[in-house]
Amino acid sequence: HSAAPLSATIAPTGLQQGDNSLYLALGEYQGLSQLMEAFVLAIAVDERVIHHFERVDIERFHQMLTLHLCELTGGPCEYTGADMVEVHRGMRISSAEFNAVVENLITAMQQQQLSVSTQNRLLAILAAMQHEIVYPQEQK
Ligand code: HEM
């Protein structure tokens, strides 16, 4: 996917190329995993979007979200899950639903007491993925 340049250049040795400052600010893998847990819990009680998740393997979803964001934030991970367009296309996700999920992420980030600048950096990454997630006709 399009946001790959920050990632995939990090050797298993821990040698890093590129900017991993956001990954560090998020508390590395452990911090991201906790953040994604809070995020999934917020989604799970959100009437606006829960219908999309009723048949989802939540363990896998949590794991894939964590890996994906680890990679996108410059962490030493390689996302192994589904292509974003492929996995979301059939769901016909609206802009309103996308924004609801973003709100859930903000809730989770506030619970984790991340700084506003760290929150905004992560939100920018998600916002840039909107065109991969929202059903084509809905995009403005
Ligand atoms: C930028 C926002 C989003 C990101 C980064 C994202 C990321 C992901 C990732 C990494 C997966 C796992 C793929 C896999 O299991 O291989 C996934 C699956 C899924 N996403 Fe999203 N997603 C986003 C927005 C949304 C929205 C707005 C909805 C619905 C309102 C949604 C619904 C789902 C569902 C239901 C699955 C599970 C699919 C399945 O297991 O069959 N996602 N997403």
C-alpha cells in the first residue's frame, strides 16, 4: 500500500533506516498493542459501526491492526494481513462510518494519554488511508 516508504527497511537486527519517532512515541509494540486493544473495545460498543464487526475474528483484527500501524509508524514490523482496499471494499463503508472509527481511535489515544502531537501524527496516517477504506461513491 501507499504508505510503505517509512517501513520495510528495518532489519531484524534492529538497525533502522528512516524515522521511527512516532513508533517510539506510541510506546513501541507494547504501547501500540494496548492502544489497539482500547481502540477495538471502543469500536465494539459503537452502534454506528458495530454491525460491520459482528462476524470478525477480533484476535486477528487486533493483531493485524497492531502490525499494520507498527509498520506504518516506522516500527520493526512487517504487516502480513489483507490488502486494505480488498478487505474493506465489500463493506461499503461510508465517510460517516470512517469518521466514527477515527473518533474511536481518538478516544483510545486519550485513554492512553498520548500527547496531542502524537495523536495528530497517527491521525494523519489514518486520514491518508481514507481513499482505500471508504466505498468509492461516498468519497468527497
Ligand atoms: C484508516 C482506517 C482503517 C484501518 C487502518 C483499518 C485497518 C484494518 C486492518 C489492518 C484489518 C485486518 C485485515 C486482516 O485481517 O488481514 C482490517 C479489517 C477490518 N476492517 Fe478495517 N481499517 C480501517 C477502517 C475501517 C472502518 C471505517 C471499518 C468499518 C466501519 C472497518 C472494518 C473492518 C472490518 C469489519 C475488518 C475485518 C475483516 C475480516 O476479518 O473479514 N475498517 N482493517
